[in-house]
Amino acid sequence: NEGESEEGITIQGKLTPQRVELIKSIATRNKEDIERKFPDLLKPIKKEEPIKETKSKEKK
């Protein structure tokens, strides 16, 4: 079944407040795990914010 996965993949239906809280708890838990296991990964992410801004301005 496609609906067996509970890790964010199934959340394509309505975003109820309970689901939002679930997503937040999963996200914060994962962020803490990432901070613990890969502290260096979060530093470049913060530096790349201006790069994302230039990417969002697409040249047409």
C-alpha cells in the first residue's frame, strides 16, 4: 500500500492542525539529530540563503 509510509509522504491530504504539529515535531526531531550527527552541514545552509534569493529571481 502507498499509504503505509507515515514519514511525510502520506501527508498529501488535508493539513489539519494535528498533522501540522506532527510535521513540526518530526522536523524538529530530525533537525536535532542532524545538529548532533552533522553539525557542519547546518553552517553552509545558512550561508547559502543569498544564493537561493538570486536563484528565485529567474532570468527570462
